[in-house]
Amino acid sequence: MSFRIPAGRALLRTAVALSTAAGALAASAGAASARSELHLPGGGDVVSGTLQGLDSSVGPVKRLQLYPLAKTTVDPLTNTVGTQIADFKPITTRPLTRPLSDGDSLSELPLVGPLTKILPGG
């Protein structure tokens, strides 16, 4: 046996309609307040954010040891080759390979190191 109450159904429909309308009003009010608080970055914000990002990404690369076999017993760059012609000063490969075999980073290399000071990062 079922009881049908027409007034109850109408009341239910009215409640659903009111709650839907209230939800729509609340959503539109929230969107309007979010739009009024929207902050677009200026030119200074963009530049400072970019430089900060570059500092944290380029800095570690400048301090990274370039040669993974440096300071190990299997480092082939520690083997130097040298020669002397007549009375001239002897020539060896050690000055060329020393920075890498000593474990220097990009910022510590003889010719490239000073150029890396132009790049951002510590």
C-alpha cells in the first residue's frame, strides 16, 4: 500500500529548485570574487621569477664535477705523454688534462670558468 501525497511532491520539487538556484548563485558569486582578486604579473615579476628559476637550475650545473672518473685509480687522464725536442722546454699533456682529472667543475676550468660567471647561479 502506498500513500501519495501531492503536496509532498510539490514541496520536494520546490526544495530542489531552490537549492539548485542557491548553488548557482553561490558559484557565480565565488567566480566574481575570484576575478576581482586575480593578479596578473607585471614585467618585473616575470623577470625576477625567470632569474630565480635560472639560479636554481643553472647553478648546480656549474658546480657539477664534469669527469666521473676523476680522483679514481682507473682515470686514464692521469697518464701523461711528454716529449722534448733539442734544447727546448719539455711539452706534456698534463696541463691539458689536469683540470678534468682533478675533478674540476665547469666554473673551475681554465678557459671556460671565467665565462660561466655571466650565467646566473652561484
